[in-house]
Amino acid sequence: MHAVNGNATAGADLADVDLVNRVHPPAWANPDPAPMYDLVVLGGGTAGLVSAMGAAGLGARVALVERHLLGGDCLNTGCVPSKAVLRSARAVGDIRRAAALGVTAGPARVGFGDVMQRMRRRRAAIAVHDSAERLRSAGVDVFFGRAAFADERTIGVGDQRLRFRRAVIATGGRPTAPPVPGLAASPVLTNETIFSIAELPRRLIVIGAGPIGCELTQAFARFGSSVTTFDLVPQVLPREDAAAAGVVRRALEADGVRLELGVALERVDGSAGELRVHYTRNGEGRIQSVTGDAILVAAGRAPNIEDLHLEAAGISAGRQGVEVNDRLQTSNPRVYASGDVCSQYKFTHAADAMSRIVIQNALFYGRRKASALVIPWVTYTDPEVAHVGVSEAEVAKAGGRLQTITIPLTDIDRAVVDDETDGFVRVHHERGRLRGCTIVAPHAGEMIGEVAYAMTHGGTLAGLSSTIHPYPTYAEALRKAGDAHRRQSLTPRVRRWLERYFAWTR
């Protein structure tokens, strides 16, 4: 096992030692607190780092408190390690498809230890951006330790007291397990531990077919694990449109994944190396079971608000986290919150955007609203699924006010020559004004930003149609969607008028 923790041990992996030396230096000494801070930030993940660096860059006196590792979930156990691992898995997929492209390649041989070592090196390289030294150089006082509110204007870190004019709660969240009998007592993996394993599980059971579950399901299946994935709902990626989820399901099954969807987990038993999940299919009483070497739980998150003593500062919170208004202000008007601890959008880029709002509202009496943000998201399976704005379900409830245009990848020349035609670009619009989009394509995450930009700035399908897109690219599908809308605007009445015009001008 390769453990990432607050102390670099003698036998630790060199990349992990480098990581820890950056994001929780073992010899770090907390500074003497200033008499008063313009902003005190609780949490050193994305939301906290953006808040602290942004405020310090504007000249504010800032303190940041982190109890474990700077960089938070994203750097240490989330976005960065997962995408490094997924890159290796994508290479396996490319090798398997090589024959269809006229390239002879033997079976992919995965060195799992090499994959994980590469991940750790890349993570350590990126850690420089989240390092304690970078924060200190920017003028931020960095405190390592557990923070708790002492009163409405004071935060305690050990025996030190940080007085603040404004504060930001950015303590993030953590994985949780569903209430399945025996699961809590079993040696299960989560995203916090899966990237520390040294050996590839021969049989992996995944509980949860959401984004994290699907991404890691596909990766470990391609690495050679026999993977079975469970979910209570009858489709993978339950937040996505059914057609998008269907493409991902076909891809997972093509990689050899066994999907058990729409089932109820009855209990978990066994021990490490021989764990059993017992389940029933909805509508059936017969209990079935699957045995695995390891179980990965990828179902649910909980906010990190315990031990913050929020009540001492008059801050309201519930099961979903810290309660905030649209300006991200808590029930204590001096305290704001940002990121996973208060938002339904649990993405790094959402935390970044929310913290920019916090800086303006907290330090400069701004009135910016979180509800005005246009937040896309991406599931990094192969192919990727990207979404922004309204969903198909919302379109169906709109009473005809919203319309949909779908461009299948079979109509996109680049997808045809790449043999990557199982996917689509689907836009939802209101009289040509963009209201939402779902993209299923090899690089959907790179494409959705164009739609998010257009939606943020009042863009239209006509605007996409008139924008020159390079040929041949997958992004051409967005231009084709704009063209389709233009053709729909050519009503029989307009066409008759044009026919008269051309007859008159001959």
C-alpha cells in the first residue's frame, strides 16, 4: 500500500514523499496569527485555495487552515489521480481497437504497478500549484490543524486564535457508504483509498454506477479485473439523459463489465479477498450473490462539517451541508461557504467559480448570485459524457417552450474516419437561444466549454452556425446543430416568399 498522509514515512514512495513535502510539509511551523484577518479560509481544497489566493492577490490579509493535505480531494484522491489512471485505461482501449483501424497489435499487457506509479508522479508534479510554499509566497498565512469556531468572529486552531472580518467555510466532503448490512464492517475501498492499492484486484465489485463508479469500473475492467457494478436505479449515470447513459452502458459491457442495475443490496459479508455481496432484483424475492476480492464504494458524499462548532458562530447546517443564500452567505453574515460543503454541484470547476463569487461578495460587498452560474460537468468514461443546462426531463415538462436538435456522430465525418460513431450532440433551445446540451463523444469534455461559453453570454444556435469550426472535428456537430435550426426556421411561408423573390430577380 502507498499511503498519502500528513507525514512522509521512511518506506514511502518517493513521489508521495514529494507530494507530502509540498502539501503538508512535516517540518511546517504555523505562523503567529495576525491581530485581524480580512479573510480566514477553512479548507485547503479547490474552493479554499481559490478563495485564499484570490483574496491575497487583491491585497487582503488572509489565513488558510487545512487539517490534512492542501489540494483537497481533487489533487490527492479525486480529479488528478483518477484522470491519470483513466489515461492509462484509454491506452488499453486504443490498443484493443487497433485491428479495426488496420493496425496489428498484440494483447495489451498492463503493468498495474507502473500505472499507479505514473499516477503518483504526475500528482506530485501538479502539487506545486497547491503547495504550502506557494501560498506563503503569495502572502497567505497557512495553518495546519483542526479548526473550530470559537465565536462569531473567531476561529481556533489548537491554542491559536484567528480573528476575522470575513470567513469562508470550504471544508469539502467525503465519500459515504449506503446503509447495507455488513458493508460498514467490511474492508471496502473508496476514492480516498483506491489510488493507494498496490495490486490489481482480480475480481472487483463496484457499488454505485454514477460518474466515479463508471469511470473506475471501465478503467479496472480494461486493466484486467473482472468487474461487477451494482446500482439501485435501472441505468448507469442516473443524472444523465437515458440515451447518453445507454452509450456508456454499451461501452462498459463491451469492456466486459457485468452490470447489475435496478437491484437492492441485502447484505455484505466475508473478509478481504473473499467478499460477498448479496442482492435481489426488483420484483423478485430470490437472493443472488457475487464474490469479489475487493469492493469499491462509489455511492454518496457527505459534507465535512463535524467538529467545526458551527453553532458557536450562529451558522446553520443540515445533512446536505452548510446552508447558504444565493450570495453564498451563511446565517452568520460574516461567514460564507463555497464548494462541496454547501453546493449540489460537487465539481472542482464549480468550487472555483463559487469562490470567485465569495471573494467579491465577502470582501467588496458584492451581490453576485450563485444561481447565475452556468456549470457544465463531464463524466470521463470512454466515450465521455458532457452536459450543461436543462435536461431532457426538463424539456419534456416545458410544454413545448423548449425544442431539441440532435446530431448523431454518424453524421460527423471525423467520427466516421475515427470509428467513433456511437454518440451524439444534443442541444436544447428556446427559439434559438441555447438552454442546454448533452454531448457523448471521445472528447466531449473539450467540446462542452464552447456551449457553456455561449450560454453564459446569451449565445444562440444561429451564432454556432455562423462560427467557423475546423474540418474535420467533432466540434463540427455544434455548427451542424446551428445549421439544423436555421433550416427549421425556413417555414413554408418564408420559402414561398423566397421563391417569388428569385422569380422576380431572374
